[in-house]
Amino acid sequence: MGSFCSNPEVLPGKYSGQNSLSKRSLSKVISKRQANPKTLYKNLKMIGKGTYSSVYLVENKKTSAKRAMKEIRKSALKENAQETIYNEIIILSQLDHPNIVKIFEVIDSPSFFYIISEYLEGGELFQRLTESDHINESLVCRYMYDTTSAIYYCHSKGVIHKDLKPENLMFDVTGQDSTLKIIDFGTSARLTGIQGDTIPAVGTIYYLSPEQIKGHVSEKSDIWSLGIIMYMTLCNFYSAGKLPFYGKSFDETVDNILNTDISFIGEVWNNISNAAQNLIEALLDKDPEKRPSADKILMHPWFKDYSSIAISKTSSSLQALKNLSEFKSESKVIKYLFMVIACQHSEIANNYELMNLFKALDKDRDGKLNQQEILDGLLEFGFHNNIEEIMEQIDINMNGFVEYSEFLVATQDWKKLIARKNIFDILKSETLENNLNMYDIKAALPMLDISEVHDFVNEIDMDGDGKITIEDMKRFFLDNLG
């Protein structure tokens, strides 16, 4: 299956829109096959419909995992719409953060695109605002901290979202303890290295920054949108009946965005802290150069309870770091297969304690772990292993950092998982038989070259028939783990 959870890489340059996507880039994330995804997924219900696409809640017939499947009819797409889809696929394949939605599989068939992603059953932040009279400030603070952390990560990877709004922030589950995630990167932009590059205003007018309206986009445009979201969430615009810079017409709204200062009028603001109001004013400065960057926002006094998260000294955290310190495999293919499994296996991917451990280790809050952060965490738990050797094993894509999915891989006890769990069911969805071939594994790992996968299969395929059984794979994995 065409999973790309995840193949993160640093994106080059200054900002570009959707027109610079190469066929080679797409080949690294799109799995092309004849099988109809509907034979692999049970359709439970339609959960959304657009101009050229429908979104279904589906269930994997092998693993019973619930997913969201977007079905896009190619014949209904104009060229720029197809580029928007490509743009979202490429960018999401390069982002790996606990507060950004994950795509698990993309299938490019002759008539349709199928995009299979996380099912975020908690609904939109917008929906929660409409259904709640009030969201307390401490909860809003957590939502904004997590969202800003994800935006800081995006900016560090050279990506700006361009369309942040409550409708594009979704919760993974219902309840106050749910995780908020950014979705919809279709209109996002990337760094291109072209000075003075301009991009037409795209997005919903109420969330656009003054410079976006004028056709200029930078990472500071996302910062403005964060300010609008923070304002709306704190005052609960739905019950208060007010959007910042709202106008009775499009032109009046534009004029307000360009020329009117933010105000905190109304009884609701009497109960909102000065620190929160101060941060909103900074985020909504008309001059993008004066707006704080995402990393500076995370150090604002309003976030004091989140700016330095203590590592929880639990037995599970201890075991996770022990696993990380001992993780070893000389096979690149095995490591990437583990990454696919870790992202899609609910017991691993939805482990909130691991997510909190990752965030606690991430002292600079950039959404990835550097060597020093990992070393500090290990030393705090009494591990004195060689950090260079550890990084060589767990930095799977060799970019100098440990991304979230790599962290999930390294903190597992794979010998126990392989022995006790049906973890390879995720890979078996390509075939009705209890075996795999080179093309099954290549479809699961589109980021790898076919020659790498060919060598991997040949090493396991003892009888030379081009197929390997699940049991053969398990034995090979166990033999190749340190």
C-alpha cells in the first residue's frame, strides 16, 4: 500500500505554489495499482462531499482500522485543481508531527485519486465553538500551543499553510483530552529562493492577513491567522456573535483588515488574561515584520505552563527510552517497514504517553529531536549509551534529526510485537494470500528505490519464487534486530 508515513525532508528555497511538483516527487509518494480501494476498505458512510470529491469513513478489511478516504474524480478536475491535490500530497508526505494529519495511502488510478488518511472523529474546532457556550482559557492555551508548535515545525521545513482557520483544525477524538491537528494543505506554499515572489491571496477572507490581501505571503501570514483563531476561540465568536475585522460586505471586511486595529470590547474579555490579549495584539500586528515568529510565540508568558514540559518518570517512559537506546537494525527496508507499521498500528500511533514524552524531550519545540535533546532525555533516566551510535540507528532518513514517526519506531519492543501481534496485516492488504512479493513491499514504501526492495526480497526468498511468507518475514526481522 502506498504509505508515506513518513518520508520527511527539508524543502528548499523561498515560496512557491503548486506548479513546481516533479513526476519524480510524485513517484515517491503515489502507489499506482489496479485494485479498487473499495475491495480493501469497507465503506461505512459518507462524511463529506465537495465539487469534485467525496469523503467516506471506511474500515480496513484486514486490520479493522477506521480511516477517511477521499475519492476524487479526475474528469471533474481542472488543471489547477489537480495541481492542488498533488501539492497537498507532496507536502503532507514531507511533514511528520503529532499535531498534523497523516496520510497513509494514496492511489492514482486511471479515473480517480484515492487518498486514505487518519479519521479524525472529534470533528472541527469550528464545530466545537458552535456547540459550546464557552471554552476555558487554559484549554484554549493548550490548543493554541499545540497548533503553534505544528506551525513552527512547518515553517522550519519551509512550508506555510496559508489557510489556517477553525474548519482546518480537527480533533482526533471527542472529549477535552483530544489532540488538535492541522488539516488541508492544498493551498500551502513552499520556499523557492526567489526574492520578491508574490502569491495571489488564497483562503477565507476573515483569516487573511493584510499582506495576503495585497498578494504577498510569508510565514508571518500564518501567524496572523493564528491570532484570528485565538481571538475567536477565547471569546467564542459564535456565542458572542463577532469575528475580528468583520464587515457587512467583502470590501468592508478587507478595509477593516487593512486599516482597523483589533479591539477587546465586550464583557467576555473581562475574564480573559492580559497575557492572552497581549499575545493576540502581537499576532495581529499589521506589519508582518513586527509579528513574532512561531518559535518566539511559544516562549510567550501565556504559554508558561507548556514552555518547559517535565518528562514523566513512568515505567512506560523508562521502557520507551530503553528501547530507543537499544534499537538496532542494519536493514534500511526493515526500518521503513517499521515506520509504516508504527504509523498505522493504533496501539502505537495513538499512544498519548509516547506523544507527551516526545514533546517533553523536544526542548526547543521545533517538532523534531536533535542529538542533544535525545542525550539529555537518556541521561535523565540513567542511560549512558553512545549517542552517535544511537542516532545512526534511529535517524532513519539521515537528516540529522529524529522525526516523530522515527521516534515511534525506536521506542517499540519490536521483538515482542512481532512475536505477539498481527502487525503485518497492514502489509497484507495488497494480497489475499499469506505472502508478499517485491511489488507489495514497493507499494508500501514508495520512497525507496525498486532495487533496494528487490535486494531485500531476494535476501528472504529462499526458494526463489519471488514471494515471501509473513512467517519468513517475521523470522528475518527477528534475526536482523539488535
